[in-house]
Amino acid sequence: MLRVIVLVLVMALAAMTPLQAVAQDGAYQDPEGRFTAPIPEGWRDESTDAYGHFAGGEPEADIYVLAVEADDVQAGIGAALSLIDPDFAVEPVQTVDAPLPNGTWTQNLYAVASGEIVAALGQVQGGVTCVAVLRGAPAAAQAANSTFLGVLTGIAFAGVEAVSPPYVDMDAFEEREITFGLEGWELPGTLTLPVGAGPFPAVVLVHGSGPNDRDETLGPNQPFRNLAWGLASNGVAVLRYDKRTRVYTEELAEMGDLTLDDETVDDALAAVEFLRGVEDIDPARIFVLGHSLGGHAAPRIGARDPDIAGLIILAGFTRPFEDIILEQSNYTAEVDGEVSAVEAARIEAIEAEVARIKALTPESDAGGLLLGAPAAYWLDLAAHDPVATAQTLTMPMLILQGERDYQVTMADFQNWQDGLGDRDNVTLASYPALNHLFIAGEGVITPEEYAVPGFVAEEVVTEIAAWVLAQ
């Protein structure tokens, strides 16, 4: 039983999928102000002065969140477990790295004498280690796994907001909190407006996969905030917003017919329409910038609203999403030169899910979720060829790619190049040093690079701003 639970936990943590988030009743605030974490909806908040503690699920499990003074992740995990349970003196049966949307966590798995399973994950931030722990009987741990993942992905570290890229002029713009969206799916967002006389051109930022916040926060990095502040410093207004899968997790999880439109496209179109009614925004110069999944969706967004002034595609994948997920999983398993038994089992499980996805037809009764999404989602993606759709559009496009990106690779960029490279109104550029977040790095990229603070490269911000202002 232990082996089964271990594999389930590791596979889920290492392969994030579109709907992994958690509906919440509120947020736990670390007493020292170092982080916040969502309290799962329906779970009891039994927090103490020392740590956050949520109990719930069926069968019942426990989730703990806390930070300890340690700049070594293993020392931090050990100290946290001792604080939760002074008698805890168990050696981990397994240690793996788990790359998640808010950084790469080190995961230790333990088999407790009582028969319980303990999964403890730690990440060093600013000289302290933030630790999240799932504890329960095997069946309880398995049932609570998705909730635990939601808590993990919802942890927000303090201090990130104060960081400003060197190319940003904080006096050049102001920000307004706004709400927009379709009835029943309203979303909170931030409108970043240049100071001075408008009307200004504007860009809508469209997220990648997962329950992203408006800044597309990944560990200590916030690429959408970098873009918004950088573009506004150059005279371009920007609207960014919390993604529907973050705000309405529970509602979307119940949708058996969820599609890319529900996840991404409809809200991007609503954001464009909202901007058309904002004073100081030029309604004829509203652009859509899509990153990763958002870049994949950008041509569909443009086809739905031909009055959009242009599309900006950052690391937009062109190949089947399930193939991208499998390719990423293989890369992260192999990059250290050794594929462990756990990694091999995880890849085998993903391969089986990919095969099921590729066998889907409109008449399929798949049942349940495939790689975290219903059959309707995968069928919708299969019917969408972003390059072919882009070829039907007349609006200008700017397509950018980081050459060190292992999530969306130069093979995808080549497909954009092959399909659109001969058009006068399409500009394509790639950057040798940049990763999937368009942050510079060196050497062979690993998921751990996302835990290193950085900024979207100035050359990317400059390229986008110049292109927008020239249209």
C-alpha cells in the first residue's frame, strides 16, 4: 500500500494539470508574515501560534503549513516535523524534487509506525524554510492529495511584491484594482495605466496552464507583473487578472464539458471588451499577449474577435498538449542523468494517460479525468491547430521564444516559423539565454532554476513595447 500511495503523491506533484487548485474558506497568515496559505473549503482550521493546521476530508487527514529558521531544506523539514510532533523521528523512504507553479519543493515521504503516510515538502525562501505536510492513513492521504496540492500551489511568499526590475519606472504609471468578466464568472484584476495624457495602447495578459494568479507567480518570480510594469513604463497600458481556474476552482472541477474556451478564451475576450470601455485606452489598439497555453490559445482569441489590434505569443506551444506534458516529464526525469524507479513509474502512468487521450472520440465515454482534465477538454484541444488558425488571421503578430525553454521548445517555435515566417506583418524572434518565463540563465536548465529570483529580460519588454507602439 505504501508504494501505491507514494507513487500517487509523486506523480500528482510532478505533473501539474489544468485544474489542480483548491477552493478556500480563507487564508492562513504566518505569524511572522513570511507567507500565506489557503484554508481548504470545508476543512477545520485548527491552527496554533506555531503553525497552520487544517483537518478534513473523508477519511480525515491533516495538513500543516509553517516556516522555520533554516536555510537548508532538509534541516528545515526536520525541524518542522519535530515542531508538529516532538516524537517524530522517522527517516524518509523517498526524497524527490517537485516542481510546482510557486517553485520547486523538496518532498520527503515517510511511513509512520502507526500506519500513517506523511508527505513533507520544503522550500527555502529568504533564509527560512517553508514546509507543508500532509499526514493521514493511506486512504486518507490519497483522498486528500488534490486538496494538499491546492494548498501547496496557493502558498504565497512575502516580499515578492516589493521587487522591481531595473527597467521599471514606478513613477511612470499607476495601478487600479478592477473586476470584469462574464456573468457568474467575474474576475479580479489589475489595470496598469501610464501616467499622462491618453489614449494609450493596451495589452491583455493571458496565462499559461494551471490556476495562475494575475502575476503568473512561480516561486519568487512574477513574469506578468514584470511585463505589466515594464510595458507601462514605456507607455503601454496592461490588464492582468486572476485566472478562472484559480477563482472558480470548484465550479470548473464539476464541469464535465470544460474546454479551452471556459478555461482561457472567454475571459481574454471579456478583458478586451472591458478595456474598450475604459477612458484613456485606445479601443482600436488593444492587443492580446498569451504565454504558453495562452499563446497556444491566442490565435483562437484573435479569430473570435478580429478587431483585436494584434497578437503577441510568448512560448506558445503548437503540438498536442498531452505530448508536451509527457515531453516535460521525460526531460525532468532524465536531466540529472539518472531515471529513478519512481520517475520511470510516473512516466509510465503519464504515457498510459496520453494513450487514452489520443484514443478519444466524440463518442468516447472516458469517465473521470485524464491528466487532470475531462475528455471534452482534450477533444477541444485536439480540434485546435494554433498555426493553421493564425494563418487565417490578418492582424499583426509578434512571436517570441526562449531557446533554453524545456517546456515549450524550439520545435514549437519552428512550427510558427514554418507557418507564418513569410508574412510581412509577423515578427519572430528567439533568445538564446532565456527560459520558459523569459528569464535569463546559463547552462542546462532544470526545474530548480524557477526557484531562483529573476526578471523577464529587458530586451523582451523593449521588443514588445516597441512593436505595440509601432502598430
